[in-house]
Amino acid sequence: MMSENSREKKDICFVIMPFGDPFDSYWEYIYKPAILKAGLIPKRADDIFRPGVIIHDIWKSIQEASVILCDITGRNPNVIYELGIAHALGKPVILITQQIEDIPFDLRHLRHFVYETKSPDWGSKFREELTKIIISTLANPMDYIFLSEITFSSPYDIQDTYVIIISEKGFEEEVLMEQV
């Protein structure tokens, strides 16, 4: 019998996207099945049912996820905010949209995927493609990470320099103390 600690933890794909139609249908019939087929647990903010500050739960979900799927269609402010959190945490992000114009200019250099909804079978085709993209992202996470190395000064002590190092395991912070 396996102990609680020896059980293999299944990885999560956290999905950042607008809510309501037609996006709830995309979640149910395209994104969730694609994520499951890639071997991950699909999760989005409305899966969190507990009292408290929702942004704390979203932050934690993004932090715990192995990969982030972000549908930036429509430039929803909440989606863009959560995308910023994912980038700040150094998470691999799969950026998808219906129109390239929905991706802010500063982010267009990032790897992204445009999906077309006019074809009758677009959903099944995109679901299969999305599964491949998720698997590729898991195999090559550095290709989907916005920040690979940043240096900045602490607002509390200008002598502290924080170097953020992104590794395949996620986000690690190394503090270098410089004495003047």
C-alpha cells in the first residue's frame, strides 16, 4: 500500500480566461478535454469554492500549476492581470486568442496560437491541437516562459539585489547581499 507522501501528484493546468458564453462552452468542450488528454488536471478560478480573497486563491493556483493556458480573447482586464501574475511567477504560459489584435503589443513577441471559430468542426480540431501544444509545453517549458532572468533592487533595502532564476522546476529566488 502506498503512503500519502509516496503517491504521485498529478500536475495541474490552470486556465486563465473570460467567463460566460461562449467561453464557458470552450472550457467544457475544448479546454478541459484537451488538458485531460494531455494528462493534466484542468482548473480555473470558478473551480475554487471557499470563502476568502479570490485573488489569493488564483495566485496560489497559478503558483501550483505546471502550465498555464491563457485565452486573451477580448482583452479582459482580469485575464490580463492574472497573465501578469503567471509571468511574474515564471510559469510556462500557452497564450491563445481568436485575434492577434487582442494580444497587447508588448506581448506579441511571445509564442501564441490563434484559433478560428468559423469552421463547423473548429472545436474538435482545436482541442486536438491544444493537446499537442500542452504536451509540447510540458516537454519544453522554457519556450513558454516570459522571464528567464531579471535583476532588480529591493524597495526596502537598495543594497539587496534579487536575481530571479527560472528553472524547469519553476520559480526560485536567490538573494545576493551586497554591502557597500
